[in-house]
Amino acid sequence: MAQYDSKFGVTGVLELDMMRITEETKKALKVYDLRKVLGKYDGNLVKFSISIESDDSEFLVDQEDDEQEDDQE
């Protein structure tokens, strides 16, 4: 039996209060209605994934952190 597979992918800015995702491409600015996107999958078994690209420097140990750890020992 054939299996139907439907996917939606976009990279953009999530505005949860407006329920939209804004994607900027080389040719245009596209705004997706998140309610409509999710509505297509309503009532179905889904796999949901979300991620962000961010600076991980907040996890780096700096000089001040090293000194505080030395003081605690």
C-alpha cells in the first residue's frame, strides 16, 4: 500500500502572538499563516520539530567563571 507523505518546511521569524512565520528570500518576503499550516495536519498523527540557530557563546567558560569555581573549592 502506498503511503502519503506531506511535509512543510520554512526558515523564518516566528511571531507566536500573530501565529505567523515570515521568511525572507532573495526574491520576496513571504508570510505564512501558522494556523493554516497546522490546520492541514489537524487530526492526523504528526511528527513535530522546531529549531533555532543561535550563538552558543553563553555556554563558554570565561575568566570570571573560572575564578568563581576556584573560590568554591
